[in-house]
Amino acid sequence: GQQVMQIPQYQHVQEGEDFTTYCNSSTTLSNIQWYKQRPGGHPVFLIQLVKSGEVKKQKRLTFQFGEAKKNSSLHITATQTTDVGTYYCVRRSQGNLIFGKGTKLSVKP
Amino acid sequence: DTGVSQNPRHKITKRGQNVTFRCDPISEHNRLYWYRQTLGQGPEFLTYFQNEAQLEKSRLLSDRFSAERPKGSFSTLEIQRTEQGDSAMYLCASSLAGTSGPEQYFGPGTRLTVT
């Protein structure tokens, strides 16, 4: 299965700044999931997007699925040190998940 | 703790030795997945089971790798004749097929170091 491409690969922000990571696919996606992996930890599910143009919010996190269902984004408002980790957009292929390289976020206090 | 558990958490072995890892999924979950993660990369799918049936295997899963889930509960992943390239974190995840929840729940992983 084809990975989705994610940018940037790394992002360093000052605490309080906003952060956005973008995910792009060359093919139409039936759904996109987002996972977060803290340093030394395991991936934890954040959300799944299914509908074209869908926008979902979780506190300071805003997830979007593009109208063409080929791209997605995660935006974090006013980052905190607890946001540190790698954020993956993930394509689900039949039963399994296809992870990209993710965006590694570091937050300077 | 009712999450996914994996044992051992760390394993150091010499090249050529066989190793076996165990995963205990969330008790009511019928699907169980194995992934491998190397430094700086996202997890890569290896194989998954629905109950005791192994439904899919990645091309990454060479003939030195075998996974079982004999009673549809815990699973084992065995690597025979380990190579240095097998050094990685091996992650197990579980889910409940047929529900509205799409998420997979990951365990803490087994870190394998082949010397």
C-alpha cells in the first residue's frame, strides 16, 4: 500500500506558538487517521476522518480532510510541552495501517 | 491494567539465535496486529489476525518470521536465525472488528537488539 507523504519532517516551536502538519496522497483516500507517539512511547489514536471536507476539533487540535480526500492536516493552537511527540497521518488499508514518516514536534518552554 | 501488554519489553540476542515475543491484546478484541518500527520511521505492518486466522502478511515478513494466535487470544511472533537488521521495536496492537471505532490500541512494544 502506498504511504501518504507528510510535511514537515521536523518542527521546532516555542511554547505558545501554533503548529501545523500536512499530509498528502496521490490517490483518493477512503479515510485518514491520526496517531501521536510520545518519545519512548507507542502510537496512540487521535482521530479518524472519513467525509470530504470534514473538520473535527479536540480541544486545541483541529483536524481537516480535504475536499478531494487527498490531503489532511492537523493544527495545534498554542502548543504546550505536553504536545511533544511524533504525529502520524495513517492510511488504513483493509485491516492494517500504513504509517508515513510522521512529523516530529519539539516544543521549547 | 486492561491495555495491550507485550513481553519481554527488551531482548538482546546474538545473531543467529531464535527469539519469541508475546502479545496479550485487550481481552474482547478479536483483531491483533504486529508492526515493526525502526529509529526515525513510522511503524511498518507485518501481519494481522482475526481471531485465530492469520488474514494478511506483509512482504516484510520473511520466512524467518512466523506468528501465531492459536486460541484467538494472545499471539507470539518468532524470529528464527536473527540478523542485525532485525533490530527494531516490535509493536503489537489490537482492535475490535465490526464496531464503529476504527482505532487500534498499541502495546508498549518489545525492543530487540541483535548483536
